[in-house]
Amino acid sequence: MLQRFIVLLALVSSVSWALPVVRREVPQEHSHEQFLTSVNKNLQLDNPDQIVDSVFALLGNAAATQGLGKIADPTCLQLAIADRAFTNAKAAGDVQGQVDALIYRALERNTGKVGLASDPCTSITAVNPEIAAIQQHQDPASANAAQVNKAIVLELARQIAAVGGDPLDALKSGTFAPGDVNDPTAKGNTCDDLGDPIGCIITKNLLVEDATAEEIQAAVGGAAATTTAANPEATATGTCAAPTTVTVTVAPAATAAPAATAAPAASGNLQSFTGALGGAAAPSVNPGGRGFQVDGSDDFLNVGAALGRSCDIQHNKCANIANSAAGRSAGVTVGQCDEQNNTCRAAIA
């Protein structure tokens, strides 16, 4: 691990010396190191694009080209890495890995100067709608940064909650206090410590949170924290959220996953699956937003993606029930939740 970082440091340094001197913030690509480490682990599980390392995507485009692999557009490297890491973590049943990939996607990229926003990715579409819903943080001294970054964090919280993570972890994606765009030293308010496994922005208390816990709670529909991840075997990378207590309504008896029904959608709800193992029903899917909304918040262009998200939210709730004392006493198992999820997704066709 140390050797890998030494090589990366040498690459980044060689690129930095080749670039013209500009008024920019000091490097900050390692400020959230725990998420780079987690994403790298999951990225390398299956890396067909031969991307070198997650750190390159947080550099400016000129430096990012050194780690592109088969990705053609350095502006989209961050999205491509997050998308692949999320896919691999999901296949492995690693909920925290999915959360870390979402947070990584929301991290600020280095730009050419203090106050300069980074460009959005337009040449690549994420495979995972969870990743597609997230944009990177912008330089805190850039135009409307406070509003932009707050919206990013609230959306990130919704996506984290949907995969079974703690939505308050979205706050860890925050960036620094705004730097002075007229500072002749261009030092800014940043840090970049390769030897801090958590991330110097957190350990040095430099992170500025973009939203309050109450705003996070409102964004995810009243659940400011979740129970244990759906896969009890998954291990978190970096920091771990403390377990929380949740009140659960459990059905009187657990049986095999209920079959899907094809009943006409009521009140505009396009989700026809009526199974509710452990009392957790699939949330409604209604026309709205960009096309279709899940439970009145997450919105999608494609109805199939919206219905799939509805099934996945139900699966995460069901798995949380299965991992609770009440769920275990009622005989609800994660395996039954998996079967129900398969049935719910089969009903989409």
C-alpha cells in the first residue's frame, strides 16, 4: 500500500511540475482518504477499463489523464470510477462499499484556481442510477457554492438511505471553508495528507458541513439514520456509523416471498408489486419530477429504473427487519428478502 502511494505521489508531482503556475488552492485530493481507499478496493475487484487509481479523478484534467486507463474523458473519470466501484460492491453485497462509492462521487475535484468550479461529466452515463443522481462538490468559493453543495449533499443522503446506509454519512463529503480568490499565495483552506487513513479534512476538523441533521432527516423522509446494513457479513472501510434503534412492524408470521400481482395501479401508483414481507411494502412510483418519482423524492427518466429503485428500497427495509430482534423472532430472513426482491423485479417486465 505504501509503495502504491509513493508511486502515485511521484506521478502527481511530475505532472504538477509540468503545469504552469496558477492561482489555485493547494492540493486536496487525499483529504478524504478513507473513501479513496474503499473505492480503490472495490474498483480493483473488476476493472475492465484498467483505471490506475481513484486519486487521479480528483485531480485537474491535465493530471487526471495519467490515470485514465481506457476512459477517454478525464472530466468523467470520477463518475466512471464511482460507477464501477458501486457495481462491484453491490455484486459483493457490500453496502458500505456502495455508500463509499456514492460519497466518492460527490467529492470536490481540484481545479485550476481558487473559486473555479469543475465541469460536469456529459460524455458518460452511469450504469447505476444511484451514481447518476450525484454530482461532485464545487469549490466553496465558486458561484452559489453553498446552495449547489447543499443540494448535492441532500441528494447524496437520499441515495445512501436507499442502499441501506446511514444518510448522515453524506455530510462527510463536504469540502473546506471558502478560500480567498485574491490570495496571492493561493493557499486556500485545504489539506492533503497522504499518511492520514481517515482523511485530514475530518481528523483536523476542517470539513464544513453543507446541511444540518434535520435537513438530512427531511430529505430522506424522516429517517436520519438506518439500522445495520442489509448484508451482515459486509465490513465497513474507514469509519463506521454507530448502530441505531428503529421501530419495526413485523407481520405475524414469515412465509415465502409473496408473489407479484398485476392489479391496476391505484391513485397513480405504477408499482404493482404488493408483497410486504415483514410489513415493508415497496414504495410508490408516480409520474413526476424528471419523469417518475419513487416515494415522492427520488426521480428518474425511465419508469423501469424507478420501479427497480422501489424494489431495492423495499429490499433494504426488509433486510433491516430480518437483522432486527423482532424480525428474527418472527422468522424473517435476508434470504426471503432476496427472493421477494427477485419477484418484485420480475414484476417490472
